Amino acid sequence: ELPEMLRVATEITIGRQFKDEVARNQHSRNPASYAQAVKLADEIAKHGYHVDKTAANATFEGLIDEAVLTALDTPTTANFMSACALHHLARKLGLSPRLEAAEEAVYEARHSLPRDPAARLLVGELGLSLDSIGTRSARPRT
């Protein structure tokens, strides 16, 4: 256990590194781009550090919203998986982005979603009910 002043300094430092790492990659949808941020998030969780993740949450809110809208506009397996991967990455980073816009968009489109397992995975990832989705039987584009 670190002395209080050293712990606070460490939290500030690692929090800044985490924020900078996410910001540096903020335009990337590739989870591999965030490898260093994942390592920092693991350290934060391991030691129970308290860091401000407001900016990172906002970044991932935008990335996930954008990926979900892309998947709904162009419903391919790859696009649905990209949105799922970003959601999963946000969890690995210890984030809790607001996903109301993404959830609402998926809910609004639920009757026209393809019967693609990746679409169903995204619905589940967003915490929505799978009961009324996938009434469209078109084959997914890949």
C-alpha cells in the first residue's frame, strides 16, 4: 500500500497517461490501437486507483454510436462485429460510456435487423431484448 500522497500522485499520473493514450487513438476503431490504454486500465484496476475517465467515456460513446449507426446503415457482419468490438473494448478499459443513442437506434431498427448472429450479438451487448429482432431474413453482406 502506497502512502496517501504518493498514491494520489500516482493516480494523477496514470490517469493522465490513460487519458492521453485514449485521446491519441480517438479516431481509431481498431481495438489493437488501444493496447497501451488496456495495459494502463489493467494497472488502474489492479491497484484500485481512482482516475477521471470522463473524456475516455465521451470518446467511446462517440465511437460506439458511430459504429452502431454504420452497422445499421450498412448491415454487414463486419460492421456489427466492429460495433461489438468497440463495446467490448470499452469494458476492458473500465469505461461506462453512455449508450442511450446507440441503444435507441438499434431498438428503432429492431424489426429490420438481419438474422445475422453478429446483429444479435450487438443487441445483446447493448443490453436490449432479443425477442423482437431479426424479422428480416435477408442474407447478411460481408
